[in-house]
Amino acid sequence: MCSSDLANTFNNLANIYAAKGNNASSEEYHLKALSIRQETLGPDSLEVAESLVNLGTICTKQDKYNEAESFYQKALVIMEKMLDANDPQIAITLYSLANIYHIQAQQEYSYNQELTDRIDTDNSKTARNTAASNKNDIIIFQLKFRKKYVGEIFSKAEPLYQRAIDIVERKFGAKHPTVTVMKDELAMLYANIKISNNK
């Protein structure tokens, strides 16, 4: 079996494991496919980009967002060298990367909200407790910085969604179902930003 065939076999096995919900094994075989493709086809081949996207997807499923972000970013660098600027593969990868930032920002916001609720509860129970009050003041101060961080993550997602939508609209038209899905996600992003900013 030649190296290309072996890489494809690993890629197919990875997809089978992913379909069965075995994300760890899927990631393992995608990494094997990536390694072979990088060695035999060079670092800038579209097959390498495919493996990187697959790894981004499987890492996202495992909540490994930093790893997923890195894989998608590397895939985009290759795609933007090798493909037309309006290629749908670029749009899908942009959209996938935007989704990572969106998910992370939502999770950060939810955690911050839990802290805020806990502080409100603690304040009502320990109004005369100076130590508890001081502790809450520190957490409130930290929350200001965490809120800024949430806003920064949200802001990373917006231009990626916009670029993805622009590409798909130019390629398939404004009424294409993919455009609708992407615009819905962007609308949810704006709604989440508004909620975050009002808290």
C-alpha cells in the first residue's frame, strides 16, 4: 500500500470512529493521516488542509478549543494559498473557526453569570461579614476583566462569520440554505453580545 493510500485509510478509519462517537480514536487516526500527508505531499497540500480541518472538527467535539483553533488556522493558511479566495472550503473553515470563538464566549459568559449569582447570594447571607464582603469585592473586580475577555472572544467570531457569508453568497446566492444557517448563527452572536454587554 502506498503512503497516499495509507493516509486515506487512516482518514477513513478516523471518520468511522467519529461516527461511532469514539472521538479520541478518531483524533489519533486523523493525526496519523496528517503526518503521512505532510511527509509525502508537503506542508501546503490540500490533503494536509483536509486533515487539519478534520482534526479541528474532532477537537471541537472534545471541547479542546485551543487545539481546534490551531488546526483550523493552519488549514486556512494553506487554503488561502492554494484555492480561489471565494472557494466554499474557505468559507466552511472560517465558519467552523468562528463557531469555536462563539462557543467559548458563551461558556465564559455562563461561568461569569454563575459567579455573579453566587456573589448576590453570598451578599444577602453575609451582609455583616466583612471578610466575605471583601472576597466578593475581589471577585467583582475580576469579573470586570472577565467580561472584557468575553467581549474579545465574541469580536473574533464576527468578522469570520461575515467573511464566510460573503463567500457563500457570491458563490451560491443570498437565498442558499448555507447562507441562511450562517446568518442565523451571526444573528445569535449579535444577540449574545447584546446580552453580555447589558449585564
